[in-house]
Amino acid sequence: MTDPVQILWTPAGTAMPSLGSRALVDVHDGDTPYVKMPVRMLSVDTPETTADTAEQAGNVDKEFKQLAAWIREGIAPISDDLAAFLLPKIETGKAGSLQFGQGTAAAAFNTENIKKRLAEGRKPGKERSIFIRTADDQFDDNNRLLAYIAPNYSKKELATLPREKRPTFNLDLIAEGWAATFVIYPSIPGELDLPLLVKAADKAVKGKKGIWKDPKTLLAYEYRALEKLHDVTKKKAEGQEWKPGEAFSWRTRYCVDMRNRELHGPEEYFRVPPVYRLWLWPQDVKEAIGQLNLTPSARLAGGGGGAR
């Protein structure tokens, strides 16, 4: 049974005019162009395909295995507890290839799922347009629109279809196990949508669907952090000095357990089951503590869990 969450949030997002299937693309009038733009799907994190090829993913396998050796030698700036949690995943020698394969599968699922759902109940050539809703933060650091996307339903359909029968494409990725939940403050789903997200994620994890089939899976945010940790540690292994703060630049976000609103430090996130993790950027911690009534964990309050 899925545990209830104790986070109540009313998003400040905006429903945007649908861009339909246009790319960019035309100009409605002199000051109204329709443009194609990248969208970063909110609250989900699919495996990375940044290796680009299976061969390059094999290079990541080697880098992560080397990182594991550095961690064993005590060179890497990582806490003992987090190291113990991650080492079994990167000592396999296949962590990069597994990530790339899962990312490729997730992209294929998302492509086919969007195509299928836009065509459901429609005549050929009359597919639905896409509904887009932004959240509190509308763009990320890469200038991608942060949004939930779904088929665009009519008012009549919306009046008769319950929420669970018209999920966003974001939720579909979670439900099929091709993405981990990745809720980042302040872009938190509303009080009706967050329980749906958590329930779908919990079911996917317990059903070992998609990425959850392999217990050695690195979640995408872990993979990205370990890439950075490898580069930071390599510098030390080669005898170079770290710049101030560089040793811990590979992990920055704090983590909240949505079941009890307990706040954990950047290297303590693994103590919270994946489906209940809410992430905070350091600059948002003070505000979030007040807005969400958070309580620091004993380790965070006591300064425990330091690096080696």
C-alpha cells in the first residue's frame, strides 16, 4: 500500500495555448510567431542517453568502475554511507551501458505513447493537439520550458473523464517505469495530482517495471552526479588541487521525505524511498522549511554523514 504524503501545494503554473503539431513555424500576424521549443517534462527523470552511442556508454562503464576503485581507496569526497549505497551499482562495470539502454527504451516508449494517445478516438490526420501546463518555475537553466504535457481534451471530455483516465505524458512515463519521480520545489504537483504521481510510481517500483526491473539501476540524477564526482575525483587522483567548494560540487540538492516532511542533506537522500523524494535547491531550503513546515533530520541537524 502506498503511504500518504504530507505535502500540500497549490501550483502557480499556467496553461499555455497548445502548439499543436506545428514546429515553427508560421507567423499568425506580425507580432505572433509560432515557435518550436524544447520542453523538460516536470516531475520525471528518465535515464540519460548523453553517451550518444553504445561504444561511448562502454567508456562510462570504465569511468564508473575506476570511480568505484577511487572510492574504495578513500580518494573520492563522498560519505561512507552513500558510498556503500552506490558502490554495488557502479562496480558492475555495466552502469553506463545499462543507463544508455534504459534511456533509449524510455525515449522509444515516450515517442510511441505520445503518438498513440494523440490519435486515440480521432480520425487519421485529425490527431489531438497537445495541452501544456507550466509550473512555478517556467524555464530551467538550459532554457527549456518546464511543463506537464498531455492530450488536449474538450470541455465535455474533461467533465466526464476522471483525472486517472486522462494522465499527462509525464505520468505515463512514471506508471510504465521508464522514469523516476523528480519533484523539485517549488514546482510541486497540486494536492490532487501528487498522490496520483506517488501511487503510480510506487506501483511501478513494486511491479519491477521499466528501469525498476534491475536492482543495480542508477537513477538518472545519480548517474549525472556520479559523472561529476568522477571528474572531481580524477583531478585529485592526478595530483591537482581542488578549488574552494569543488569537492562537493557534484551534489547540491537537499531531499525531503514527503511522508513526514523530514529534510535530509545532499548525501542522505538514499534514506528516503525514491517515490517519496522531494528535492530542494540550496537557495530554496530556507523558504521551503517555512512553506512546507519541514523538520531537519537528526543527521542534518547534527552534521553527521560527512565525506571521507
